Amino acid sequence: MVQANGIDLSLFHFDYDLTFAAFFMNADRTIYGRYGTRSSQQNPGRDISLQGLIASLEGALKLHEAYPAGRESLLLKNGRKSRYPSPERYPSLRKFSANIDYPGQVARSCIHCHQIPTAEYQIYRSSGHSIPDAKLFAWPVPGLIGLQLSPGHRATVKNVRQSSPAHRGGLRAGDEIVTLAGQPILSTADIQWVLHNAGPHAHLKAIVRRDDKKVSLTLELVEGWRSKADISWRGSSWDLCRIVLGGMRLKAVPRTERREKDLTGMALLVTHLGQSGDHRAAKNSGLRKGDIVTGFDGRDDLLTESAVFAHGMQNTKSGERVTVKILRGEHPLEFKLPMK
């Protein structure tokens, strides 16, 4: 499928900010696994490969050969109840139909997958409710818990970051993750599904294959683990840029420049200013490309663009005007930025 129009959202739950995603399924709608991941804007194919897809497919075929044995664990992979049955039922997407207008306006009639989380953001915003971390920081990548997977193998650990949850849980490079939270694991996407559904404080049981032996481990996720994720690369973050930043895009000031300017807290460089519609709000407020944001709505500890997104979506409401402190050259200035 090349579009999101008409897809069954109760079945096809996946990371909607991806370029490519695949499902391995039984005809009875039981999901054996998912494939496809991404962790950056600059290199979207860094974490996937044809070899990795083949390895995951081979694992899915083994599960299929044994089916219905193991069906109970596979049910944990099934989609969850969706707010709407299909994307075009969302209020902000009702201008679309269930089908693309191939003879006429193809591009204008196509729902892009990343518009689904955007539609969710708009529901929370229009209702005045704070968006929960589980929605804003959906589909956490394994790197968030210190895991780097080999793109050419099936759910095989390439590297483990020191002092991370994965490291504390005992995972090592070379481990093949057989199950996590009771689910068979075929790919990075399967790990993301487990993390996506994990609570704010969770103990995830893992079985890994190490030197031809199976080893049982436990990964502990502590309060606040999810909100450390970088969501700035996601296509759906473009709407967060509109809602919270008035069209600005922000990037952390390099350490050397921070030292030169004696910046000890928040220091985010304005790398882009929107030029039209709601994306022009920051420019209309007086902000400029090259400004360094040192404070946002009374906070000077928001060290990443993602942290600013989270604060804005969870602590401000549409129509409010927040104070943005900046450094322009050597001059500190303040502006009022409207929230959308």
C-alpha cells in the first residue's frame, strides 16, 4: 500500500513516521511480526537492509510453520483499539476519502501515514487536554534504552551503551533477542512495539540466544524513560513546530560555542523560520534565524527541540502567548509567541 487512505487502524498499528514498513501476518489477521524502523531524518535507511528483511521473513516463516502453536504469545502483537476505524474519520482528515483519486488529484487526495499522529495531536490540542507521553513519544527506538541492533540480522544486538537500561539488564553485543515481554521478536520494529506499549515504569523479561544457549534477562524502565526520546526527526514533528514553535526549527548550540558565549543552560539555535500561515507566527513575533533561544515559557532547562515540543504540548493551550528569551549577537531579548 502506498497511502494511508482507508487502512484498518485497529489492525495496522505501526510507526507512522516511517518511509517503509512491513507486516508478517497469518490470513486470520494474527501478526507474526513487523519490519521497518527509522531514527533520523538525514539517513532514513540506516537501520534497515534487504538482508535484515530476509532474516526477519525467515523467522516469520518458522512461526507460521508451527502455528497455531504459540498463538497466545502472538496475540500480544496484535493492534489495539483505535480512536477511529480509519484515518479519514479523524476530524482533521475528513476532507479525504477512503480512496485516492488516481484519475485526477493524486497528491491532494492521498493521506500520508505521518498525518495520523498529527491528527491525534490536533484532537488533544483542540480539546485543551495535555497529550500523554505515550502518544507524544510513541514508538521509542531501541537506542533510547541503550540498544543498537544490527541492520543485517534478525533482532541481533550490535552494541550496548554503557550505564543504559539495556546494559544494566545484562544485554551484550552478539545477543539475539528471542522474546521480549513474552513476545517472539523478529526485528527492531518488534522491539519498538513492546516499548510502545510499555508503561512509565516497567520490567521487561527477555530471552536471548548467547553462544548457542538461551539466557533470561530483565530490562527495567524507570519513570520518565520515554520522554528522553528525540522526536524532532519525525515527519509528524512538523505540526508540533507549527503548534509550539510558530514555525521555528531548533538545534542545540555546539559545546564550543556554548563555552565561548558562556551559555550554561538552554541554548537552541533557530535554524529555520516558517514563512506562511501558522508557521509564520515566530517570524511575525520578531524572531530571526540565527537567534539562540535561552528560555521558553519560564523554563531554561529545555535542552532539546523535543523537550520544547513536550513542554508546549503538555503545559500550554491554544491561544496563549508564552515568553521566549533569546540571545541575538550579544544582546538578550524577549518576545511573546502565540501558541496554536
